[in-house]
Amino acid sequence: MPEPTPQPGISQERCRLLRSKWMFIEAEPDPTVPRSDSGICWCVHTQNCLGPDGEIASMENCKPGRACYESL
């Protein structure tokens, strides 16, 4: 599965339980085309947009330091 293109301001460390639609696109990344990301994420534990701690699951929020965070 291709790695997502880095986005400014978003940590590259992400929780292994975070999911987003971009994870299911099987195509080679093209650096000349900006990533089209809906921004909608969900947590594997809860199967919705909130993590087990009741906070929003997102690329910005699901990072080291969060109680439910699990490294890749």
C-alpha cells in the first residue's frame, strides 16, 4: 500500500488504529498531484470518528501523547 504524501503541519507519526479513505487507494503516489483527502478518519477501536477517549480521530490528533495512541 503506498505511503501518503506528507502534508505540512501534520505529524508523520500516526496511530496504527487510525483509518482514512486514502489508505484504501492502491495507486503509486504522484508528487505532481496534490493529495485529495476528505479528512474523514475513524478509529479501529470505536469504528467511528471518536477515539476511545472521546476525542476526535484525525491525522492531527492521533499522535504520541494521546492515551489511546498505538505506534505503527
